[in-house]
Amino acid sequence: MALNLFRYPQSGKIKERHAELLKDAEKRTLYLNKRKIQTYRWPGEGKRVLLMHGWQSNSARWAPLLPKLQDKAYDIISMDAPGHGASGGRFFDAYQYALALDEVVKQLKPEVIVAHSVGGLTALYYKSHFESSGIQKIISLGAPDRLIDLTAVFIKLLGFSGQTIKAYNEEFTKFFEKDQDYYNAADFVKKIDIPGAVVHDRNDKLNLYRDGVNIAENWKGASFYTTTRLGHSLQSEEVYEIIVNELEKA
């Protein structure tokens, strides 16, 4: 029950205000094992850019960035993660997100990925574990490094006993066939041979600043950008400018 609770997003489904922000997009539904993957496209003549949101969010979170990318004529795609937005499924984790991403990459062939929070962790996991030669660059925004650190916050919130924590860890390993310690973005990037960029805010209270530092230090050739007072969301003109500049270098 605890593992399912950890994987169950409490919010992130499309609401009326989200639908309004996405109304101009070309909508295409893909399927993975009969499970719906909702995608959106704003066509352009430039590079094809895929946008990946984080936990309890959806594609509407990219609405402020879209005009900046459209001004540069990028071919923009966004996807709703499993259990989020208009995509199917009840449960969510980075592995399920990576499987959905693989289907999007195979069918829609993006060249660059811009990903926020656990979307960033997923993109880095995907690039280091899947065949994805068409991806030329990843721009990671506020991504976590160690999954076990996120779990620690969850455990503290629920006040698990030592016995429950032990049982939870055993169930996690049985379900995912790997310990939580395996899921570290700083380890994944050591296997990545494409350029990238890492953006992290000093005041990120969800994924701490050290996460961004660790990822950037272990990713050969990656650019690292520090922001302040933006928190975890990283929604600002400063960050949009960084993204556009990094796309132009891709």
C-alpha cells in the first residue's frame, strides 16, 4: 500500500484552465500496451523539441515557455506522463515514464528534450538505458539526483516505523528489481555521450541544490546554470532564456 501511495499522483489531471492553455495544440494519442499517452504539438520548421513535465503536473505547465520557442520556429512536442494530464494509467514512476517516453521518441522522433523535475530524472535514465540515437541534447530543470532522498521525504511525511521502512525497501526492490540506491541521476549521466545543460535553483526545497551540482559534475561537457529565489518551479524569463540559448547551441 505504501509503495502504491508513493506512485499515485494526487493531482496533475487536465482541468478546464489547462485545456484552455492547450487548445491550440495538435493533439495525438499514442498507446503503450493499450495505455494512452497524450501528446501535443505546436508545429515549426526548426528542431523538434520534446517537453517533459514533473510530478503532479501536465503539459500545460509549459504554456509560458511556448511563445519563446515558437518565436524561434521550433517544432514543439509535449507529453503527459502516465497518470497525469490526459494520459492513461493510475500509477506513476520514472520507469513507467521512461517506457512512455520511448514510445514517443520512436514515433515522433524529437531531437532535444527539455525536462523538469522527475521528468529530468526520467530523461537521463532513458538516455542511459534505452537506444535513443536521435536525441542530440537534454536540458534538465530542477531534477532530483538520488531517488532514495525523495523516498526519505515521503517516509518522514507518513511517519513510518523502522519495521515498515524495512518492509517498504524490500517491496521496492522486489517490484523494480533494483534497490533504490540504483536510481541516481549522477550515475546515469556518466553513461551519456551527448551534451546537456542542468539548471537548478539554490532555493529549491524539493530537490536540493546539491542534486543539480552532482548531476552537472558527473555529466561530461554539460553546462550548469544556477538561479536564485525561483524555487523548484523554475518558471521565469531567466530560465526561458537559458533554454532558448541552449537549444540554439544544440
